[in-house]
Amino acid sequence: MTRSERGARQRGFTFLWVLLLVALLGVGLTVVAQMESMTSQRQKERELLSIGRQYREAIGRYYESQFPGRGHEYPRSLDDLLKDGRMPGVKRHLRKIFTDPATGKAEWGLVLVAGRVAGIHSLSDAKPIKQAGFEAEDMSFADKKTLSQWVFTYPADLLLRPDMAALSASAPGLVASAPGLVASAVRLER
């Protein structure tokens, strides 16, 4: 075997090692990209839970704030949470309309009770990574198929009440309200 033949064989062998190294780098970068995507999705879900709770609390404060001579009522729109016009002076239940972290838009699905906002939900059809380990008021989020099924209402169990579940089964998207609520129906809107 001549010197030039040995050099050619070595170059071919080196070329194979370089190809293997490039393939391994490609696989490694793919794994890193998938992990980054999952980390980003988990962060968006944590933000959605935090923002949803803030909306729930703001709707609750609005509902519980009674103007003399009037009963409990939900806000007509999310803007009513920014400035409660039922009372003299400025009363704010929420500091701003938040952007939905799952969609990147300041658009929310609304849960309406007699045309008034009793809750919100994301418009995202993304599958949640988090399927368990929720706080007590969010336990109904376990095993949901999409983020849009994470519905933040005041009270937190509004859609879980037995009289609502019965109507929900017969008319998807429309459920009866519990006794003592202002409305006769709850409607989920996109």
C-alpha cells in the first residue's frame, strides 16, 4: 500500500467521523429546542394561572362591592373592572386588561351570566402540560384537553355546581346559574 492510498483511506475515515459528529450535533440541538419549547409552554401556563386568578379576584371584588339599593352584580365588560362606575369616585378592581400569555393577544373568552362577565378563559387550543397539582380553587383544571378549558369564574366553583352541570350536558356552552346569582344562564363565549 502506497503512501497516497493510506492518505485517501484516512481522509475517508475522517470524513465519516465528521458526518457522525454533525448528525449528533443535529440531534442534540433538536433536543435542546424541544426542551426550550416545553419550558416556554410551562412559563405561559404559570402566567395564565396567575392572570386568571387576578381576573377571578377582580370580578369577585366587583361582585361583592354593593352600591346602596342594588344587589350583587357582575361587571358588564372587563373594562368595568378598570373603573367601577357604580360608585362615586374611582374604584379599580384591576389595574389593566392583561394579555393572554397563551395567545399573545388581549382577547379573552368570557363566561357571561345574564350578559355580564362572571369569568374568563383563554382562547388557546394548545394542550396544557400541567395536568395535576392545581390549587384548591383550580382543581377543575386537572386533565383538561386545552388551555381554553381552564375557566376562571367567580365564584371558582360556578361551573361545577350540580344545577349547572345538568344544563351544561343538555346544551353545551350554556349552563343554568346557581340560586342567588343575578342571572338565569351562564354562557361561554369565544
